[in-house]
Amino acid sequence: MALGKFLTVQAFISAAINLSLNAALAVVLFRGIEPVPVWGNPGVALDTLGVAFFLPLLTVLIVAPFAAAERSKGSVDILKEDLSRIRWLRLMPKGLFSQSLLIPALTVVFITPVAIGTLHYLKIDSLSNFSFVIYKSALATALSFPVSPVVWMSAMKKHL
């Protein structure tokens, strides 16, 4: 139970940060582009690919030192039993470099096609600038909820 609470708190913190950062990035990087095309450069598809790769990559790189700090405080020891019950976690690589490649690759492979496929299915060729800011913010926020717990568990696992 302690693990679930810890990961939920971390996911909400990550979601709040990612919502703010991605909304700001969308406003700055796509200022004056009206409408924002789904295909093109700059475009929704390319940005979705970037978010799906860089959000988990940066999460891995940022969480690693925090996980080490949690370890030094003894927080990870409390969660050791909970972490040992998660079977798929044994398959995750222990090294920071390996994690920083695997987790973003998984999100690119599984999230990007769903996001872009949904826009295609809905026959959306472009988004207004405001709609794009909402889309990018929502994507980053939604991506935080599966990515943050996986990254935290992987980072803490290597300290056990």
C-alpha cells in the first residue's frame, strides 16, 4: 500500500510539471502558427513523437537522482517488499542509460500511433493554436501517469 501512495503522489507531481511545461512550450514554439497541421514541420504528429520520446527520457534522467536521495533517506527500504512483488519490474534494465533508451522507445512505439491514429480516425487535419496547446498539455499530462510510476519503480529497483 505504501508503494501505491508513493507512486500516486509522484505521478501527480509529474503530471502538474508536465502540464505546465508543455503548455508553455506549445505557446512559445507554435506562436503564430494557425492552424497547426497534423502532418508537417512543425506539426502535431512530429510534436507528439517528440513528447512521447523526450518526456520519458527527461523523466528517467531527472528521477534517478531523486530515487538515490530516497534511498539514502531509507524510503526505498520501506517499499522493498512491494517492489519485489512486481514481476515485470524484473525485466527492466538496471542501468540509467538502458532505462533512458527503453522507456522512451516503449512510449514512442505504443503511445504515438494511438494519439496520431485517433486524430486520423476523427479526420482531424489540423488544430487551432489554442486546441493544439490543449492537446499537447493533455498528452503530456496523460503520459505522466503511466511513465512516472514505471520510471520511479525502475530507478528504485536498482537500489535494492
